[in-house]
Amino acid sequence: MAIYTKAILFAGVGYLSFIVSLMFEPVQRNLVFLYRLRLGSKETVYHPESVGFAQNQVAPFWLTMPDGVKLFGWHILPLDVYATHRQELQGRSVTQESIDSGEFAKRHLEILREDPDARVVIYYHGNSGCISAMHRPDIYRSLISTSPAHTHLFVVDYRGFGISGGTPSEEALISDGAFTAKAILNMTGVPADRTILIGQSLGTGVIIGAADLLTQSDPKLEFRALVPIAGFASIEELLSTYKIFGMIPVLAPFKSFKALQTLLARQLRYKFHSDVRIERFVRNSRKTTVLVVHSFDDEHIPYFHGEKLVDAAIMGALESEADEGGQSSGGHLKRLVEMSEDERRGLFEVVSVGERQAREYVFWQKFGATAEVVDESQVSLTSEVRRIGMLAVKWGGHDIVPKSTDVVLAIRNILYED
């Protein structure tokens, strides 16, 4: 019995020590980004065929950030495009020098520019590992399946991740995310209205922050769509429920100790207030479709975080109406926000006990005209209409949901609708 008591005491002391260590920035940095968890290898990032891609279907490349830090990325060709150029691409030799100089990636970009119907997806992954690690290659293959003839995928490792240089921080990842998006636009020549930003988990904080920055820049830059998948309202709020690796609770045992949570919140260096940023982004945006995706059974980030992001986006839409001079261009949004939290949750949770595997609840906002409560079957999208929606997925969890067919089809609709 004494042994068990000592074990429990030891575990308790260890856990309390861990809570105290959260006050320090290096611990927070490693916990939020997990960038020192070196999943994947230099071999897999330089040779994507080792994780299931066809030979030379993927072009590795480097991007240099304004501060000189170099980030490593992939350009993945659509399958039909690769099949058309397969003999040529397989005959090309890949060397360290041709990758580092950008010579190898040049031909892939030429092939992209030859297609007048090309679409671009820029994907921002979650924390830990690198672009070739874990479930990520399967997600990339799912996303290019939105159109195997036209959808080109770009993914870039954050600073400090994989073989990218530098050390991660909230400010650095967001500014890098914005710079990366602009750089890929320049590289591809594909316009912003045929390019979408998709982020999963940590990547949602990056794309929302990057989109927010870009709509505040001069000139303003808006993409076709912003798709946060399995995102969070803020790190501050997430910590109260988050479990490391889905098993080790961070602050859940101290849920009733508000003073401790307040103290930690004050010391938190990386807050990623995506709820605040997405509200401001939507307020400043006029063109970008927003689709928040979340699974009901997400084991890492509870579903209510997705709801909070949609609520914040709707508030931004209301504020953008006020900025237009008080014209009511989307009265249904106002009515929705005036509902109680329970009433809104009832609208979103349409699949929790229903038969459908997933459903998208869509809000339409048409600038300069009155809009009634409508659904997708009643509205045809034009350049004057901005869509805010939530795709509630019944199954999928945290890491599977980005490659679920329902999500891929929703992204396809956004990319290829007229």
C-alpha cells in the first residue's frame, strides 16, 4: 500500500511541477508547437515517393522569408496532370543541388501555368512533425482529389519544423503564413480568387491570422476561401480541456480553480485568438468564403470551438454591414446572433442524433441588397455574395476529418463553383 501511496504522491508532485513549468516561455513554446517532436525525416521530405507519391509527382522547394529564414515546402501535381507528363517527369534526375537552387521545381510550375483552369490549395498543417509525417500525405492526396486534373497543392513547413530554419512563435508563423501565401500566388500566377487557404488544428490559427493580416495590408489581398478544419477559438480557452496526445490533461483537473487559470492565462505567451481575428477578417473582407469544419467526436479540440469561430465570423459579417452605412444586407445573420447560445447550438448540431453523416449550415451575405433566410438550393453564388458556413461532421475525429469525403466535396464545391 505504501508503494501505491508513494507512486500517487510522486505523480501528483510531478504534475504540479509541470503546471508550474507552464509559466515559462520555452515550455509553452514546446507545448504549443511540439516542433521538437521530429516525426518524419530528411529522407522523406526530400523524397516524397517514400510516403506514397508517384516518382517526381512532388517538387520540393525552398521559400526565403523577409528575415532570411528558409522554409521547406512541396508542390504536389494533380494526378491527371502527372499522368499526362509522367514519362517526362520520371526521366528527370533529382539532386540536392537541383532542389536547393529551385531548378527542379521550375518545371512543375511551368506545367501549372500551362493550365488555364488550374486551382491552388495552400495547406497549413498541425503541430509536431513535418510535412511528410503521420497522416499528412493522405490528407494531401484527398485534397488534390477535388479535381485530379486541376487542383495543385502547396504545403510549407513552419519555421523550426522539419528541415525549415528558425524557431516558431505565434507572430512568426502568422507573418510567415501571409508571406507564403503571397509568394505562392507570385510563383504560380494563379489569381487569388482561384486559390484557397486550408488549415488544420494549429494551422487554423495560422491561416486565420494570415488572412487577417492580408486584409489589413495595402493593397488588400483576399482569397477565394478560408477553410479552418478542427480549429480552436484560442489557445487560452483550449488549455482548459486539452489533453496532450489525447491522454494527458493540461488544466482539466484544475477546472474549478479559476485563480490558477487566470494566472496561467496572464503568463500565456502564445494565445492565438482566432475568434478575434476571424471576426476582424470577415469585417474587412468582401469576397472570401469562410467554411469552418469540425467533427463532433474530435478528441483533441471540442466541437464548441468550431461553433465559436462561426459565431465570431457572423459577428464580423454584421459589423461589415454596419460599415456599409447601416444597410441591412443580411438580416438573417442578425436574427441568428440574437438567438440564445442554446438555440444556435441547436441549429448547428443537426447531425448529432440524425441520419446524415454531415451537413453544412450556410449563411449568405449579399452586399448592398436585402437578403432573406435562405439555403444553398435557393441562392446562386455571384461575385456580390459572400458565404459563411459550418460543416458539422458526425465522425472523423481530429486527424481523419480533413480527408473525409464530405469535407473534400465541400472544398470541391468552393473551388469549382461558378
